[in-house]
Amino acid sequence: MEMSLKTNERVQEELEALEAILMDDISISYNERGCPELIKTTIFPSTANEVDKQYVCVTLEVKLPEEYPDCEPLVQLRNPRGLDDSTINHLYKSIKDKCAENVGQPVIFELIDLIRENLTESNLPTCQCAVCLYGFSEGDSFTKTQCFHYFHSYCLANHLSITKRHFQEEQDKLPAWQKSTKGFQATCPVCREMIECDIDELKTAHPPKELESAQKFEVTNDLRLLQERMRQLFSYQKSKGGIIDIEAEENKLLLITQSSEETASSESTEVGSIYK
């Protein structure tokens, strides 16, 4: 796209360089006047050509004010994967410092390089396993899904095994013509995207260290009292019609009756036919 004559030559040169380096990995949006407005690119850690070793990523969005580069751009980090809040906050602080240091000159490539360096240094998931809610310790076996969500391999194996068993149980209840022809398909426990993994291989993983050392769950007297109060509350709400009874709903019949207008119309037609 031809850029507006008002666009600073420094910005034009910077964008051309970014497109030459990042090629299809960068997206640049322009306004009606042909001036660049928004730059987007997803950044991964440096792992040479070993894509499977990229455990974290984040999408950088940079909005360019008309005064850029003589003022700081507006930066947002979107869709972080494998990064906790403290890591994101640290990135934002580093980005702000970098922008302040480079007022008056193009800074986008500097930001991309800065973020990539940080991701490379912390190229291990700092989030929690969404199944057991424990973090990842050194020596834990974990799995990165295609949608960049992270789980202990042991936890993911248990989750998928239970999900597969429930799927089979539901399929067994259905008549042959209603059964799925595709069979069980593993999905991500977080975003429900289809994932590819070998459940049998995942089962060979050891439990995460924090899970092994965690205190065993016990039903205390306080918990039993709470369960009893919740049971009473449930019964009370059900008696007042506040709980949907699934079995009762399934057994309901739908009765279709004529409206008063349809009934009157039908009666007038019959009367008219009598007097003909």
C-alpha cells in the first residue's frame, strides 16, 4: 500500500525493514489516509529451528500515534501463553523503559528483540497446570498443546482418560444411528481446541512433585457440616421450584392447543357452511 506523504520517512523505513525481516509474521494496518495505525506480531523465544522447544509466546500490538517516533507508541501484550502475571508485568516495565529511552527514533524492532530475549530467558511455563492447579517444578514432565496451554503430562493423561471413559459411557447409551462415527477426540481442558497426544505415552509420566508432597485431602467435621447445610439448602430450593429436575423435564409432554382466534375462525367457517 502506498503510504501517505505525511508519514515520517523514519517510520516508513522502519516498517519496510520489519516486513523484510519478519515477512508473514507481522501485520500492519493502515488508516484511510494510508498512515500506519497498528502493528501486530506474535513473538516466540529463540530456540533455533526447534519449534517444539518454544514453551511460551505473546502477541505484541503497537499503536502508532501520528507524532511517532517523536512520542512513545501505545503497546499492548495480548494472548500470553505460559506466562504468569509477574512475568507480564516485568515485560511491561521493560517495554516502558525502552520506549522512554528511544523517544525520537524508531523503537518497534527494539521492542520485539527485547520481548524475545525475555521469553528466551524464561522459556518454561510459569503458569499453573489447569488440572491440578499446581505449578511446574524442575524435573516435572509437562505437555504443551498446539494451543499453547500447559499441563503436567500425568495430569493431562488422567483428565483425558476420564473424559474418554465418559465419552464411551454416553455412546453406549445411544442407538446405533446416533453414535459418533469419529470416535473420541482429545480436546484442551482450557480452550476445548482439538489436540493431538498419545494418552498411553502420557500415562508413563510421574506425578508432579508438588502433587506428591501435597497434604492428603480429608473430610473434616466442618466440611461435613457444610455439606449438610448445602444439602438442606438444595432441598429447600427444589421444593420452591428453584432447581430444574432433569428427569422430570425429560418426561414432560408438549401439548399444542388452538388459540382463541383460530378456534373462533374455525367455528365461523363451520357455521358458514351450515347456512350455505
